[in-house]
Amino acid sequence: MGYLQERIERQNPAFVAYIMAGDGGLDSLEERVQVLEEAGVTAIELGIPFSDPVADGPVIQDAGVRALQEGVTLRDVFAAVRGFEQKPEVPLVIMTYLNPVLQYGAEAFAESCREAGIAGVIVPDLPFEHQDLVKPALSEAGVPLVQLVTLTTTEERLDAILAEAEGFVYAVTVKGVTGGRKSFSEDVAEFLARIRSKSDAPVLAGFGISSAEQAAALAPSCDGFIVGSAIVQAFYEGREDDIRELVQGVVGLTVNKG
């Protein structure tokens, strides 16, 4: 069991906060990481700005555009993380699309992850069948490749993906892009519970989670949550108190998983 999985299993429910690296300038990255760490998050997902973010909703797309306008690159993000004056005690996870990784070079990317102390990598547009483009290099560097599953994943494919799961399983709870939702379809809780019954790795629900109330409804069926758009927008608008309230509301849930 790796460091990332150990940290997630230590806190129930877990809270992984997503931020767009470079939104507001890279100079703000360490400060935002510290805000989230002090708020009580379990891990932090650092999004890498990309020109064609197929999984991102409008809030994260806008954040990516702002970061790109600042000239932020994957290489810049690694340098910023390595240069933190105060090293985070919570795991940092990179969320990037495949193209920047291939442009960087899979082996060089994996080595940069290792040097920067990155605890896991998420590549949402990397098909499971083509994970060998990245996974061998990451495995050599000791960095987990987090697997994603969706509501439309077939049972046979789900079993194959879960057999490769490490760090945690990213369970996408909507049929669409990131962004807050008012409610979830009735089959989401069953979907999460089914994954948990099959997986040795923690199962985290992501896409659409924006409140402690939504988390409470799904918490009995999963091990935690990934929250992105609500965090990104709150940072953009300077509402750090709202971030603290959201994090504490989720990690403070008392859940009987039976």
C-alpha cells in the first residue's frame, strides 16, 4: 500500500481538493496549497493547464485559460512545487491530459514527479487500453497512476480497470464534464457501492460534488470525495472561508458504512 492510499484510508471520508496550478499566477500556488492543508484536506490535486481540456466544465476551463495566459507550463508547475519553502504534509497529485505528458516525455515526466514528491497522477483522457504509454515509467519512479471509472463503464472493463487500481479509484459520478450539480442520478450510490465491493483501493467520488449535503448523501457508498469547481471558483473570488467550511463539513461527516 502506497503513501497516497494510506493517507486516504486514514481519513473517512477523505477530501481531495482540486486546484488549477497557475490560476492567479504560480506565485500563489504554495499559498493555496497551505490554505487547503490547514483547512484539513486529505490530498491536493494540481491541475495542469491545457488548451483542450475535454473533461473540464466551464469553471475549470476558465481557470485553465487564466493559467495559460500567465504562460504556465507543466515544467513550470514541477519547478514551483520543488521550490516550495514549506513542503506540504498532504499528498500532491498531478491531474494532466495526455498530450503534455507525451510532449514532456513519459520517462522525464515520471522522474519529475518523483523529484517533486508527487504522490499520484491522473490522466483523464488516457484510455485504459493505452496506459502503457505512461504507466511503466510512473511505476519505475514509484508514482501511482490513478484509474478512472464512469457510470457507463461495462462490468468486464470495470473489473480489468480495478485490477490495476493504485492510490485510489476515481469514480466519475456524472455523465458529462466537471462542475457543480444540484443532484445526482439515482444509480450513483449503487455505482459507488458496487465499485467499493470490487476494489482493494479506496473509491473517491468526483465530478459534481460542491456541498457537504451532497457528500453526505453519497458518503455511505464511497471512501471520500474529489471537489474541484467549487474550490477553484472560491479561490478565484477570494472566498477562502467558504473553502474551509466546505472541507470541514465533508471531513466531519460521521458515516456508518456497515
